Amino acid sequence: MSKLSKATLFSYSLADLPVAMSLFPVIVFIPRFYSKELAVPLATVGTILVLHRVFDAITDPLMGHFSDRTKSRWGRRRPWVAASVPLLMLGVYQLFIPPDGAGGWHLLGWGMVLSLGTTMLLVPYYAWGAELSPDYRERSRVTGARAMAGIVGSFSAQAIPALCLLFLGLGGNSFVLTAVATTMLVLMPLCVAVTVWRTPEPVVAIQSQVPVRKGLRLMFENKPFLQLVLAFMIGSIGLNITTPLYAFFVADVLGSEDQTIYMLSFFYLTSLLAVPFWVRLAGRIGKHRAYIGAFFLLAFAHPFYLLLGEGDFWWMLPITLATGFAAGGFSQTLPNSMKADVIDIDTLASGENRAGLYFAAWSFAQKATATLGAAIAMFGLSLFEYDAQLGGANGPDETFGLRFLFSTFPSLFFLTGAAIVWKYPITEERHREIRAELDARAGEVLPS
């Protein structure tokens, strides 16, 4: 199996950069911005985030279905990726730079626009990546390149405001959102254009004809997929509980609100540098074993945050480096590569290529866990009677609630995810057997 060129990997991965740049602030800064500066109650923010995912429960499988069945001179995936750009740009602009008087309804409506644009891009885009190569190790290179681009996007969302704070003295959640939105609006059309024009879209001989409801039923009979997606969802809930609490923790526990952007920059820079390590480790010991290692590193590093208090900003750094290193393999690189492998099982069983439907289910799982984690964080703060308006003036019980939710509670999810994926059956050897059967079947149907 020939290796994909670095140019192909670069052009394909580029579209993920502006998407990650825009979506990370939605999780990290939007909850605090709308609750503290626009006075939307924490419980209301949590409810709105859940409603966004209810919307995705409808749009994601439909997008997977339509993407699998699209026939055009430009391919199945490319037209949808291109068409998503205007919706993404409009949603980011309205959500990140809201007009005067914006509140809960503004967050709900424009959040749905952003969710729809994200669905239109990510579902066919991820399916496109799975189809670039059928090889077990090459798929890790594809998802590794995409993960690195996404981390660069998330890192840029921190670095740009950090540089403005450092050199211009400009900071605060409102400025961060404005700076990120402006940068994203410039980069989004440019990066997607490179992906659409420069990335080949392989011709898939086996098209999907199964109705969407039957396709979903068949998908849920794919046991390795269910095992993988369940481990991913539970682990990601833990990670996404911490994400929206980052700004609260640094500001209200450590007393260093203006420096939040610096710590997040360290986190994402470490994640970026760690991706090649996780790709190589997966090639040596297998993807699921490397994935378990990332779970354990996160689970055992996170409780150390509980030891931090007022003035301990730099003591947070070694813990952040450890969790950022684990996140380089945990969040995108390894599970996305494993996901492409389990689609081959479905193709072998059904005789059809339904990558779009699988990636729609995965996209929904990814967004649902991001929202569920954020909702747990917001409702958890509300349960502890934490007041976002008071910030660091909350009492010791309320502050302990924030510290516990951010540090120790997520480790329960990481350990559970590791236990679920412990006996994952798709090794490199098993995948090689599956690909041999698929190649033999493809040879049988080719015209003589």
C-alpha cells in the first residue's frame, strides 16, 4: 500500500484548523462570557447547550445519509464541505460578536446555525479522510495530520489573544472572542478552498443504497464500533467537563484571570507536539493499547489540580503539560483512526460503503459529549450554588465545588473509558484480514 504524500495530508488536514479555532472558544469562553458578561443564568446556558445537541440528533444522521448518496462531478464529500463555509462564518460572527441586548435566545438561535454548518463540514470531511487510504497505519497518519491542524487551530485561538494581551495590553473574554472570530473569518474560506481543490477524493466502488433507518440499525449491530464510540463518549465527557471550567478555575481559584490564555496555549502546544508520539506508539503497540495509555495518563494527572489554590498559577503548568500530552492522542488522533477501521467491518458485513453515516453518528457523539460535559459543568456549578457574577468572592464550599468538578470528578470518566476499550478486538492483524476479504470481494465484482 503506497503512502499518502505529505502534500495530500497537509491539504486535507487544513480545513480542520479554522473549525477548531472557532469551536474551542464555544466550549471554553462562550459559557463564561454569556453567563458573566451577558447575565444569562448558568442553568440556562447548560439547557441551551443541550438543545443544540437535540438539533444535531436530527441533522447529523441526515447529513451522513445525504453525503453517502451524493453523486456529482466533484465527488460525494467535496460539495458539502464547500457549502458549509457561509453558515460557519455567519454563526461564528453572530455568536462571538453579539449585538447589544443579546441573551439566551441569541445564543440558542445562532448556536444552531453554527451547529448546522459544523455538521455540513465535519461529517463528509471525516468520511473523506477515512476513504483516503484503507491501510491501518496510513489512517493514523491521516488522523494525526488532521489532529495537528485542529490543535494548531485551537492553539491559535489562545495564542492570538495572548500576544495581544502581552504586547498591547488587550484582554478579557469579549476581546478574545472578537479576535478569534476575526481571524477565523479570514482563514475559513482560504483553508477550506485548499482542502477542496488540492485533496483527491477517491472513487468508492461500493455506494450506499440502504435507507437511513435500516442503516442506523445495522450500524448499532457493529459491536466494535459500539465499544469504541462508548469509550470515546464516556472519556470525552470527562475531558469536556474540564474544558468550560478552565477559565473559571484559573480566574476564581488561582486568581489569574488574565493569564488563562497562557495556560491554554501551553496545553495545546503540548498536544500538538505529542501527536507524532502517539502515532508512532500506535504503530508499535496497537491503536487501542496506545489509547488506553492516554486514558490512564489523563486519569492520574487530573486530580493533582485539586492541590492548587490562590497564587499557584505556575504550579499548574506541569499538570497541564501532562494532560495536554495525553490529549494529543486521546481526543482525536487514536479514536478517529480506529473508527475508520470499524467501518471496514460494516462494509464487509453489508456490502456497502456507508462511511458518511458512521461519521455522522460519530460527529453527533463528539458534539453531544462536548455539550453534555459542558452541561454537567454548568449544572454542577449551579448545584454547588456557585455564582459566576461573584467569581473569586464565592465561599469555600462553592469554590471547592469548582475545584472538585475541574480536577477529580473527570478521572472517573477516563478510567471507565479505559475499561471499556480494554479488550477492543480490532488489532492490526485482524484489520489486515478484513482488508484482504474486502479486496478479494472487490476483485470478484470487477468486470472481466
